[in-house]
Amino acid sequence: MSVPTAHRRFMVWAGTGVFDALHREVLDRLEAAGELNWNVAILNAASLRATEGAR
């Protein structure tokens, strides 16, 4: 898949609420299982330096 295609699909999905719906579904399932704990937060991020000429 090309970068423009991936970006276009991401923008369409974001605009139609796909990611918000997925997030809500995960929260609902955690709540139903008694596993939702708002006192705990976990952050995960990756940071990479772009190579010269990379997009």
C-alpha cells in the first residue's frame, strides 16, 4: 500500500468515526469485564529520526 493510499484511508476512517467507535468498544468491553480502572494510565510512543529524503 502506498503512503498516499494509507493516508487517504486513515483520513476517511477518522472522519467517519471508525477510531472513536473502536475506542468506545474497547472501553465498553473493559467495563463489562470489571477491568476498567481510571486510576491507571499507560502511555506508549515510538520516536524515530527520519532518514534523509524519507517521507
